[in-house]
Amino acid sequence: MCALLLTATVLACTPPKPPAQPGTIIRTERVPGAPANATATRVVYGSTAPDGSGIEVSALVIVPAMAPPADGRPVVSWLHPTTGVATSCAPSQGPSPFGQIQGLSMFLSRGYVVVATDYPGLGSPGVHPYLVGISEARAGLDAVRAARKLPDAQASNRFAVWGHSQGGHAALFTPGIAASYAPDLTLVGVAAAAPVTDLAALLTQPAEDPLWGALLAYSVWSWSQLYGLKQADMVTPEAEPIVARAASDCLQTREQLTRVVADTAPLSRLPVTPSDRWRGAMVENTPQPWSSGVPVFLAQGARDPVIDPMLTRAFAQRLCSAGIPVRYVSMSRGDHFTAGVRAAGAAATWITERFANRTPKDDCNGAALR
């Protein structure tokens, strides 16, 4: 809407400010408490909503103090696991903005810029498109672009993505759109721990872990608003007030975990019967193999009660069939919540090799994926 100023002879209209271009920095603020020998900046930058409109998204950019190489610092784009769907659940404004970035100290010690998007709707206006792959991937790509515009970062256009759980889902969507959406960037590798690879399996089959109800509630709340889907076409009427209550619950502290598990526990006893439109949204947001050949690192805990290890293994086999080099790490003692921590060292080593242009190890013909 325009602001109208009426005088005797003039009708003036002041149009709204156009949205920022993807990756353009809108504002910045220095964040205290950065790791030793590093600085941190919270940036708000332009990105693209699922419907193609311009939006604002926030991110943390952490820059090591050591001198950059002549061709600029490589960039690691961290894609975070589930923290909730409310605006207040943004990791960059949470109780541990640096502690939640798995492998941060290793990446900084190697001279990489680390950028951690909050995703749309977390720390910024609008609905958070929870487990909406293209939206997550765009936010991560535009965060890398924004980091490159920070003078102190001196970041190159070469980057890798690294994510856990929801962030793993985001990472697996990135190579499918990177070349077309962000041709100014060069993606060298994709790393994911306990990623979401099958939305129908995740949302329609109650898992042993009590967190399943929260993941269902977040998805139903987000998708019903984002896609205009009816909650009643996915869950029973008894579930709808539970979904509404859970939408205000964040998932960043032990106390928040306890609350959201209690709030959503009844969902495990109620049926989930998605309509064709809901199933179509699940298919749309299930990652697929990409054609670019960008290599991938996948880590999966054998004791994961949220993500069935067989689903991650099956997705790895699909990538192999598409000719994508896969480094597959099975963690015999890993569960869902510790997968990112346990895999961080191996992921950091693998990413370092990608920046060094070494031939990636390929487990596609190994015993783990046969």
C-alpha cells in the first residue's frame, strides 16, 4: 500500500521499499562471545520465499582472525537441525548460537568462514517453511552470498554445505538448485548427518522416540499455512489444538525439549491420514539425486530412533545409482541427537579434502552400501 499525501493540487504516492535482492545485506550487528581468534556478525539478508517473493532472513557469519589466502577464504554453510517454527526459535538469537554449530572450531582453525542461516521465519517475519527443501536451500545459498559481501570475511565463491537432521535435509536440496539459483557460487561438496530423506516415512509412521510428535506438529502447522492445506486432511480434529500449542514451543534447550515432548505426546496415539494434497507436498519436499555430480558425505547413527538408518542407506544407494560419489559413515553408537557431534570430525576432514580438490572417496562399491 502507498502512503497518500493529499494537497489542494497534488496527490503523491510513496511506494513501499522493494525487497532486497537475494544475498544482499540489509543490516548487520556484531555478536559478542565469538570463539577465540574469530569475530561474529549477525546479518539480515535478502532471500526468496517458496512463492518466489523477496523476503528477509537472518544468519550468523563467523570469520577466523588468521590472514586469508590470496583467492579468499573458503566458506562452510552450516544448516541447523530442528529448533521450532516460531519466530523466536532462531538459533542466532538462542541460548547457544555458537555451540549449536557442529565442527565450528575445526572449520575456523582451518581458515574457513562459517555462515549459519536461521532459515526463513526464524528470527525474521513470516511463516517458517519447515522441511520445505527449496526454501531451506535458498536461504543457505543466499547466506553464503551475504557472507561474501562482508568486507572483513574476504570469502571466496567456493563453499560446502554441512547439516544435521532438518539441516541435512536442507543440504541434500542444495546441489539440485545451486547452479541455477546461485551460479555465482561454486559448491564443492554436501555433508549431512542423520538427514531427512523420506517425508512420508517420517511424518506418517510414529517413531519410538517421543520427539516424533513435535516433528509432526511443526510440519502440520507450517504446511497448513504455507500451502493452504487443511489440517483436518492430515490429522484428526483432536490433534489440531496440540499442533497449535506446539507451534509456540522452541527446541533449543533441555527445558524446551521436555515441554514440547509433553505437549505433543498425545499425537502418537492419534491416526495420521494424509490426503493426496498432503502426500504431494511430502513428495515435493523429499530430496532427489542431483545431476551435477557434486559428491556427498552421509553419516548415520545405527541407534537413531527418529531417522530409520535403512532410509539413509537407501538414499545413499539411490545417489550411487545416479553416479554421485558417496562417502558413507555408519556410527554404531550414534543416536539422532548426537549424530552431528559424532560426525563433525569426519565431515570436517572430508570438506577440507573437497576444498583441496582431492578425489573423493567413494563407498558406492563398498560393503556398507551393497
